Amino acid sequence: MKKTTLILWSFCLGSMLLFGQEVSYIGDPDASFFKARELAFAGKHLSAQDTLKRILTRYPNYTDVRNLLAKTYSWDAQYDEARRHLNRITSTERRNSEAWVAAIKNEIYAKDTYIALGLANKALIYLPDDQEIISLKQQLLDQIKENGGVYPSVEEKDEEVNVLNNQMAIYNAIDVFDIVYEPMVYVGLEYTRNTNIGKVIPRVNYANRFDTPGFQYELDFYPIISKRFYSYLNYGYSESDIFPNHRVGAELYANLPNAKEASLGIRYLDFLNNQTTILTGSFGLYKGNYYFSLRPYIIPNQDGNMGISGSLTARKYLKTKADYLGFILNMGFIPELRQLTANNTLLAETLYFIDSQQLFMEYQFSGKNPSNLYKAQLGITHQELVFEPGRFFWALTAGLKYHIKF
């Protein structure tokens, strides 16, 4: 009996060791890679993938292995898996032509033409003379033109396709409060013109806050300084009590290596009886199909105190850079987002140091016609009452925005 038990334990232990050897790769990675390549080109993708994945368990930076694995996923229409591996290569090996070509073709197979073109434009930043990538880009441009589109250009900010030079947008939103305040309504209309020196955006805002209507007129300008730098300039004017009389903004943005972006800027708000200066900046990061941005606000005060707030944005891009699902978290003292009144008195100048937390969800998507964009936003605010410190109200915000490019 004891001998039988010993034999059984020995068998189980041997099986476990054998299984472990199969999972944890041991062998010549180059020889295994060449064998996997033969299998892949013979159409035996599953067998090739099994070998390639085992190699990567021990050699995760073996680029040729990861590239071939991504190609087999792409051939099997598993475009997300292929994209994941190819993004890992192109984010660290910017001059790997084979990986860029595979990434572009993967998006072509997935019928994401504009993403494929965006990748081609991005690849040519690092490989400007690569003839295969140039040829793929031209094929994509011809395809877009045949389908009724126009020739896209590259925007430096997000290295994505900007197909048309003009855009109109109309948007509206409503805030509903649980106590004290009546609902507030916002409506706006803006026009965007893309020029050789940057975007120009005139805008008209309308709001009705506690039966007090008002208009604000704004102009945004995003001048392009160089391939690395661009800036933001803003001026707004209003004669209404519910908007700042004058609003001025300026910010300098820098495109950094490894898909990062940073900025430093200032805002100035001039109300009827008060003025304030807001220092701000941002740090953004693109990681695959995700984008993250952190923005602080610092509001100096004459008595030596400071109001400090922050905003965190997270987005996941979907089929194109114009389609995304995002979340925005605001915490602290956020002066630009809300100005309230009570008893016919504007409370904006005291609102800068009122505690506030906000969470917004936004979803932007294109219609059947890529020239049309829709954006829905839903958010919730928890904010201290200005006239009763320590007591908070809740507000629900819902909004829609429609863009049309032409």
C-alpha cells in the first residue's frame, strides 16, 4: 500500500513538473520563433500563437516574436489583441517599420480607415522616407476620396486626422438642484475654422440663472508655434451680471516624447466688483487607446490664502479619435465652472473658496456620416452653500452637443 501511494505521488509530482515546463518556456527562442513562423505562414495560427506566447513568458521584449503574434491575431480578425501588442512595440520602438506597417494594416482590416491614416501620419514622423508607409498612406487617401471624403491633415495636439476645415456646434445643458435654487439653463453656438496658423473659434453663450438671462461672447485661438509647441488664447465679454464682464486666458502647450503633453497658463476673470487671477497648467498622457490629463487651479488671494482645485480627465478612444467615453473628476475650489446668485447678488467672487466635488461622464460618437458628431454629458455636483458654510447641495447636470463638419 505504501509502495502504491509512493508511486502515485511520484506520478503526480512528475506531471506537475512536466506541466510547469510546458507553461514556463525553456529552449532556444530563435529556433522556436522560426518554427512558429513556419506554422503561421502555413495557416496553423493557433499552434504558432501557442509557441509565440510561451516564448514571451521568458523573453517579453523579443520584438519579432511579439510582432508575429500580433500579425496572427490580425489575420484571425482579433484586431483588439493585435492592436494591444503592436501598441506596445510602437510606443517604445518608434523606428520599427515592420511594426508600424502591421499596425496600419490591422486598422485597415478592421475597416477603421481614419485610425489607419492617423497611424500612417504618426509613423511618418519617425520614418519620413519609408516607402511602404508612404504607399499605404496614399492608398488610404485615395480610398477616402473615392468614398466622398477629402484629404485629411495632421493635428499636432493629438496626431489625429482632421478631415474638414470648418465645424459648427450647438450645445445645451441644464442644472437641477435638490434645495434652494431653481434650474439653470445653458445654450451655446460656436464655429471652428482650421487655418494654417491654428484653430479659430468664435462662440456665443446664453444662460438663464434664477430668471436672470444673459449672453457672453468669446473667441478662442490655438496658434501653432512649431511642431512641438502650440498655444491657447481666449477672450470673453459680457454685459450680464451672470457672466464675467471680461474673461482672458492664455496657455502654452508642449508636445513631449512618448505621447505626453504639458502646459502652463493663466486665466483672468473681471466681475463687476471683483477681479481674480487663476494659475493653471496640465499634464497629459496618451497610452494606447487611453488618454489621461491632470489640471490644477491655483487662485491667489489678497489676504495670503489660496484656493486650490484640481481636475482629472480620463478617456478611452473607440473606433476613431473623435469617438470616446470619458470621465471628469473635479475637486476643491473650482471658479470657472459655476457662478451662483442669491437675493439678486452675484456670488461668484465668494465662490472661489467654496468646497466642491464634481463627477461628469461624457460620451462622444460619430453618426453614419463621419462629418456629424454627437456628445452627451451627465454629471453630479456636491457643493457647499455660500451663505451657509458646512451645508452642501446636490446638483444634477445633463447636456447635449452636436457638431457638423463641412
